[in-house]
Amino acid sequence: MITFALLRTADEMNEENEISSDKLEVNNHVFATKNQRLINYLIDILSLSLGYSVLFSIFQFLYEAQTGATLSEEMRLETPVLVTEILIQSVLTIAYYTLCEFFLMGKTIGKRFTNTMVVNHNYQSISMETAFVRSLIRIIPFEPLSLLGKSFEGWHDKWSRTYVIQDPLIVQGTSMPNDQEEHSS
């Protein structure tokens, strides 16, 4: 099912929910600005880099304690080690975004800072599956560049049918819909 969702084109998934550059507010929900999205991205990348550095330092310490050898620069540049690092970074990225966006009600560290959140196409909290799909799409090379167009959506938004909005508890005059309330798409 996840593979199917990743293979569908953005047009098929968002025919009725397209967000254009002149449409910043829908159903009393204010979409995050490009500046807010950029700040979210930079803070989240910084958080991920810090987490990765801590984990690598722990791994390096344990390796040196067990073997007595140090991880030399030559060893780090070997292809299997680089592939392993890329895989570890991908897993950490997927885990970070999935866990944050699901358990923190649509927010990552960056989104908490900018008072924005991710919601599904009905403007409700996203499911674990949706958070995972968004996270999986993020590791596609050049995916961050998908936000450079006129649209306010990146591939991870379009393909998972989600939106990043300003937190309705912060934006005056808006509110989140009830979980029972259905909005037409």
C-alpha cells in the first residue's frame, strides 16, 4: 500500500486539493509560508545532524573500546562504511520525522519553533502510516527542491495528501475540526 501511494502522481492524488500560490487560506486554515517551511527544514536538519553526530560518537567510542583501534579517516572513506552511513542517516531521518509528526501531533522540532503543524487532507492529525509515507518520501534525492516552485507543497505533502498549516491554536480565529467532522475534499 505504501508503494502504491509513492507511485501515484501528484496530479492523481491532489486533483481536488491543489494549493496554488494565490491560495493561502482554505477552510479557515492558514498555510505555512515558504519562510516558515525553510526554517522548519533548517532546524530539523540541524537536529538530525546533532543526533547523528551523537550516535556516531557513541559508535566510535564503543568500537575503540572493544577493538582498541581507532576509526581512521581511511576506514571512514571506504565504500561499505559510506554506504552504511547513508543507510543509517536515512533510517534516522525516517524515524525522526515519523515519530515526531505522529507522536507530537503533526510537529517536529522545527514546526514547534514556527508554530506550524502537518495535517491530513481533512485538516485532522495524521496517522502513523501517513507520517511514515511523508518521511519515506523525504529521503528521495532532491526532494527539498520540490518546495522551490510556486506551490506551497513539496512532494512529501502532495504524495501523502497532507498540508503544513499554521497551528490553529496560535492563529487567531481558526480552530481544528473535530475528528468526527468530515470536510469535502
